Amino acid sequence: MKILILGPAARYGRYRPPMEFIDRQELVFLDKESTEAQIIAAGGEAEVLFADAITPVSAALMAGLPRLRMIHSEGVAFDRIDLSAARERGIYVCNNKGCNAGAVAEQAIMLMLMVLRRALEGDRAVRDGRQMEMKERCMVEGITELSACRVGLVGLGDIGRAAAERLRPFGCGLYYCSKHRRSPEEERRLGVTYLPLEELAETCDIVSLHCAVTDETWHMADDAFLARMKPTAILINTARGDLVDNAALRRALTEGRIAGAGLDTLAPEPVPADHPLVDLPPEVREKVVLAPHLGGITEASFRRAHAHMWRNAERIAAGERPDNIVNGL
């Protein structure tokens, strides 16, 4: 079976599971920046396509791969894959649900702490020889402990639950909203209280986004949403950049309508240097902690993801149904 891989061979080699099945397949590696024409020319007979989670997979590309039976995201996200086109062609689209939940939850908590503890400003102050100046100022202005915060989780899927489990020992007040409210038993187990989205934004000191990008959630953190947040509140996004209206968040930060933000992901990717949330005024810059979308790419996460992808490819080769199907087939 021919397997087309839009990703570096070195990464797939590093995280390759010990499966004899892989040795029997024809593997074709292409850079994820390859054009559709190049992909089709190299992989026209491919039955399986592995793609980085931010790589577009269009209807036209699927049409050029007539034997394709499965498209597998290398990560959890699948919003760059044309799900309806795949469904119409009978192509399974699968993801690695839950593989990086703990890793992303850790990243979210790190960003919360960095913003609360003024990590960027503190680092700069020490390097510039202004340690005592900043320390004296912080003793007057006050530093908020995470334990004193009400944290609102927007989305309570695998990552939202992992975040709740890790935040609970801090002693935070934990709130959540999601499309479907969880059972009373699960709410008690996680120590979370349900609030509608608008009330969560108004109530919480930290709002952390953990939901998928859909027509309903695209740019959910817009002017109206941010206006509901307290001026002392922090926005955290370790999900997808498209959940945030960049211009709206820039306005809220520069006008002092929210206190700060921790962002592991921005739209678009790659992030340009003149991005509105990167090229910020000096007085705002250190209130925003940016990370290069590292939350879910720990070694353990990759090993879990790649083991799952290859197991699903083995199922396809055997004429079986893969798991974690996200396009309704």
C-alpha cells in the first residue's frame, strides 16, 4: 500500500513505532509546503495520506488521489481538511483525539502563570539590572496567585478536562462552558461549575480556550466577548488562532480593557513579524506571552499520535474500519 506523508521523514523516523507493517508499505515523503500538483504527481496512487494538522487538504487534492481511502491528521485538529469532500468520496478522515491533552493543558497553565507572575517583564528587568526596582513595584502593585483566580474553560473535551484536573490542586475556582453540559457526576469529579459563555466571560479572572474551530466558534473572542471580560482578566488560547479576532484582542489589550494574554497559537500560521498581536506597542508587549504552538508537540504526544496513525493505516490495509473518524462516515 502506498502511503503519502506530508511531513519530514526525520520526524516520522524518530517517532516510528516498532511495527513490521510499516516496512511492507511504500512510503512517499513530501514537504508540507509542496503544491497540490507536486503532491498528486508523487502520490497519485496513494491509499493513505498523513498530514500535519495545519496543512490544507482540499477537494481538488482528493480528486487527484483517486485511490485515497483515509486522510489522517498528525495531530488533533482537522479543520484544514475538507470534511464534506472527503465524505462525498467515501474517504475516512481521522485524528489523534486526546493524544496531547495533558501536554496542552500543561502549556495553558504555564501561560497562565507567566502572565500572572509577569515573567517576561521580570526576565527583562533582571537582565537589565533592574531587579530591585521591579520587585519593589510588584510588592506595591500586587501579584495575583493562580489559587486566587476563577478560571473559565471554554470547552471541556480531552484538553479541557486535562486542564481542570491539573488546575484543581492549585485551589482555583473552576468553571466551564461547552456545547453539551456534562453530567453532575463528571462535574463533581472535575470540580467544575457550568456557566453560559457570556456569564463565564464576565465572572472569570482567566478565560482559557479549549474548543475546536467551527462556524460557531470562529472569532468567538471578538469585541463583544472581550468587552464582557473584566479589565483585570487574562485570555489564554492553546487551541486554534482562528478562535480569536486578532484586531479585537489588540484593541482590548492596548486600551487596557483586559490585563493580558497567553497565546500558544495565532492565526495565520506561519506567524508574520508584523502580526497585530506580535507587533504590539512597548507598553503592552510584556503583558502578552507568546509561544510558537508548542503545547501539543512533546515527545510523548508524538509517540502516542504516530502509533495511532500507523495502527489506523494497518486497519485500512486489512479492509477494516479505522477509529477516531471525524467526518461522519
